[in-house]
Amino acid sequence: MPRFMSLIRIDEQAAASFEPDPGFDERVTALFEEFDKAGVVLDTAGLTPTERGTRVHWTGGELSYTDGPFTETKEVVGGYAILQCKDREEALEWTRRFLRIHPESWSVTCEIRAIDES
């Protein structure tokens, strides 16, 4: 079965002020129980803030390093999920369900990409 990576993108500055609404934790727990029962999530996690990250660049045969935060970047990867689904449509459906449990005032984007198995 194909695997897909969902890169969960957020505006890190705006996300600092996101407050979950009542029932958010319960919705997350219920959805993740469904993920487990369906066996589609192989791994998922949130990432630490960019202020604790480092970007390593390779260009012109040289390495360079940039320590966070990466304020010039509007959206950053705030988390990820690796899904194993029968096809892209199933991966998109699980992603839609994941996004819909978030409060309407939040802005979250998931980029779904198939993992190259070749």
C-alpha cells in the first residue's frame, strides 16, 4: 500500500496565539482512535519551534548554517504524519478530517505528498 507524508504547515507567529476551543482535545483523541483502528497512521508528531532549529544549506560546494527562528518564512512545517492508504484520495480524506476538527479561527495547511517507493 502506498505511503503519503502530510506536512502540517502553520504560520508560527499566528499559531502562538491559537487557543483550542472547548471539545478540541476530545475531537483530536476521537480522530486519532479512528486512525489507529484503520491502521493508516504510521507516525505523527509536532515539531519544536523554529527558534530551536537550524537550516543546513549546500550551495557551490560549501555548507552553511542558519539558526532559527526563521522570521523571513511565513509558513513553517509544524508537524507531520506518515499515512499508509490505499490511494491518494484516501490520504486526502483523512487529511480533510484532521483539518476539520480544528477551530475555525485557526489557519493550518497540510501538504500531502506520496513517498517515492522506487
